[in-house]
Amino acid sequence: MPAGVSWARYVRMLGASVLAMFAGAQAVHQYYLPDLSIPETPPKPGELKTELQGYKIRQEAAAALQKLKTENNAD
């Protein structure tokens, strides 16, 4: 008797926990709709949809803004 409960209760709780995990994983996959296909050739850098595009855009914008500020200060 694990954890001081009967085997029947333990197995029921284990089954309920596993079913809850499967249901949660299925809900996440339905919400985010991941692309599970395997490409024939590896993607080139920048082609992956998992890259943080918003972060890259903000980083490029900050670099451009810094460049503009330095050009204006030089004048």
C-alpha cells in the first residue's frame, strides 16, 4: 500500500493523473497547433518559425535608432 492508501485507490488516482496529463497535452497541441512535419532538408538560419521574430525586430530597431542618434550627434 503506497502512501498509506489501498492499491485500488492508488491505481485510480494514478489513472486519473495520467489521463489529466494526456488531456492537458492534447489541449495545448490543439491551441498552439505545432508544425510536427519533418522537413526533407534542414532549414536555413532565419527560416525556423520557432525563432523569436519579435525579439529580432526589436533588436534591429534599437540598433537603427542608436545609429540615428549617433549620426545626429555628429552633426
